[in-house]
Amino acid sequence: MTEEIRVRYAPSPTGHLHIGNARTAIFNWLFARHYNGKFIIRIEDTDTARNIADGEKSQLDNLAWLGLDWDESPENPGEYGPYRQSERNEQGLYQPFIDELLAKGLAYKSYKTTETIAAEREAQQAAKQAPHYVYEYEGLTSEEREAKYAEFEAQGLKAVVRFRVPEEKVYAWDDIVKGHIEIGAKEVGGDWVIQKTDGMPTYNFAVVVDDHLMKISHVLRGDDHVSNTPKQIMIFEALGWNVPKFGHMALIINGETGKKLSKRDENLLQFVEQYHELGYQPQAMVNFIGLLGWSPKGEDEIFSLESFKQMFDETRLSKANAKFDQKKLEWINNQWMRRDLDQVMPQLIQELVNANLVSEADAETKKDWLAEVIKVAGVEGISYTREVVALVRQPFFELGDMTDEMVDYLTSDDGRKVFSAWESAYTALPESATAEDYMNTIRSIQNTLEIKGRNLWNPIRIATTHEIQGPNLPEMLVVMDKKTILSTMADIKATYLN
């Protein structure tokens, strides 16, 4: 592309970073970086009633965790600041353009009460009409309209400012994702508010002014914004500004239910922070989110942010809804963990500290041993780091309960013979015994007793771990404490074999 690319991610600090918003940010970042453009963060914080404490910080912290950077933001402003809408409003950046539309007769002051508007909506519904705003100054000259303004203000009424929608006009654009789109002006619901009674500009007005003043060239966002686009084009055209290129990405749906991803759906984790806390890797999250509604060439599915940037092609953004597949996310994260296991290991050990399986001091002094325990336990099979707690808790840090099946194995004729032989052999082995030493010992017992299979292995495993199944036993024995195992076998002998 020959034009300067300037794109923005403009979150509201009303909540934490949602998967859908993260996808918007990632695709805008990819688009900017692929074409050597600029990626801007703008905070749309005018809905003060819904803003939450640290909402902005949460958004930016999680974007940074995902590996994104940005060229302009509230923290590193450029020449088009400020980068919070509240601050832009305080500086009066929006008012001149509202005044310009009023002066041109393209907008007007409306003093209708909410009760009046509600009554009109009821009448429209009864008449089976589409809900729309009814223009109250029809047939009046501009002087007569101004006189009405003075009359309403004398009554103490406060006005909103509404944009006068040209009813017969059709708004069309060539969407980067969806192709050619046309929406008639009548479909927007009539004249709409561009400034509230408190003087605050509404979203669809402020975003246009901001995009123009910040020289935003492309607007990539979710499919749910398609209905906003005609209103925004109206303002661009009314003020004589160039319209940026729009691209509306397909909805993300729950892969199991087929329904649109909803923040009210509690069966699915939907916030990046939740996955961060569970121990998902940022590379995996970017990898997974980057495949939601975008398809690379070829069959590969494991990609870094850098590789996404190099091969990004906006024409491959899908029109079809993107399925959020939890199992696929788990698989992708597993792939990244296995690829970077040594780098992930400190995080895995910290999970054991958080679960009170080891102290902070032991995590440092015994980190090599803990790493071996984690590897022996089968860490390559887990989906995210927090799962390591359940993986290693038993038998490495505590023993599970003995079941009737375990007791039956131990108290059978074969079980008693195997236990006795194993107890003697294990006691005689040095603490420095290797996995090969343990394997040779078990094979010797097999040859001597002529017992094999489950009747051989299960009594030994139960005697040392209180488990029937688990990781490779000889490797487990190398990392398990010998004194603990001897104590475990003594308890079993006293309880079940006397």
C-alpha cells in the first residue's frame, strides 16, 4: 500500500480485555506492522458510569502481555493527543464540529422528553411501524426553529443535539472483509443524538472526530459495528472529511453452542486475564486468537506473532463466523509449552508454590529437583501451567487413599510375594540408584517369581505411590524420597499384610 497506514484500537475502560476485543487489537496491530504503519491506542472513556477502576490499565497490561506494542497512546502521546476521549472533550475538541453542523442546519437541538419519545415509540409499534425518531420542527423556518429553542429553554428544558438524517440517502462502502455493503438512511432509526444534555458527545459522533483528527486510515473492528457505520459515514460526509476504509470482522461464536460469544456465558472463559492467571502462554493466546476469523495459507496452525505479521493478508479475513474452540486453544497452548518447556519451568514451579505444595525457599533451593519431578510427572500432557498442581500433588507431595482394588492386589498370593521381594530389593538399593537400576531390579523379581504384568507392577506401584496408574515407575523412583517410600511401605505392611 502506498498511503500511510494508521489504525487504532479504542477500548472503553468498562471491563477487562475480552477475547473479541483482543482479536480486534491483534488484527489492527498486524495490519499496521505488516504495512509499516502506525498502531494507536485511544481510550473511549466517556461512559463514566460504567468505567471501572484500573479498566484502562487492565486493557493495556494484557495487550502488552500478549506481545503488542503501540506507537501512540495516553502514556506515549504523539501529535494527535490527547488520547482519552474525556480529556479531548475537556479541551473542547468536539464542540466546534457540533456547532458547525448546527450552523449548517445539518443538526438541531431537540428538547423532547424521554416520556414523549416513549409515547411515540408505542404509537409506532401499534401502527406496526419501524421505530424511528419523529422530527419536531417539520415545516418550520430556521428562525421559527430558533424561536422554539428559546421557548423550550425558558421552560428549563435541556436539549440534546440530533443529526438530521437525509432519509432517502443510501450509505455504501466496500468493506475490507464483507465486500460491498449498502444501508439505507431509513434503517438507522431516524435522527440520532450526537451530543447529550450534559454536553458529552455520543460514541458515533466522537469516534468520527477522533478518527479524522488522528488521521486514521483504516478501521478494523467487529461485525457488531456494521450498524454504526452509516451513522459515522453521515458525519464524515457532513463535515467534508475523507471516509476511512472499514473492515468488519466476523462474529466469534461458542464452538459448542453455536451462539454469539456473550460475556454472560459463564460456561466459557472469555477474558485474556483469566487465561493468563491459569498459566496459558501469551504466544499461544496470540496464536489461537489470530486464527479466529483469519486463515493462513497451508496446513500449519502454530504461528508466532512475528510470523503472523510477516504473512498477514487482510483479504484472508473470513466472512464466516469464527468458532471459539476451547479444546483447540488447549492444544495450541500445549504445543507452545512443550516448545519452550525450560522457559515455562519457573512458571510451573511457581504454581506449586501458589498451591502451598512447596515454600518459596524450597522453590529456589530445590528448583532442579522440582523440574525433574514435573518432567517425570508428564508435564508435556497438560494444557496450561496450573494443571501441574493436580499432576504432581500425588504421589510426589502427598499420598492418595488406598482403594479396595489396591488392597486386593496387595493381599493376593502374588501380591504378597511381590511386595516382600520388592521391599527387600528396594531397601538394599542406594539412594543414587538410576531408573535403569530400578528397572533391572523389577525384572529380576519377575524372573525369580515368574510373575509378570499387572500382578507384578501393580503391587510395586501401590506399595510406593498408592496408585495403580501413573508415569513410568523407574523414573518416578529416581526423584521420589527414599525415606518417604520406605515409610509408605512400612505403613502398608503393618496395615494390610500382617
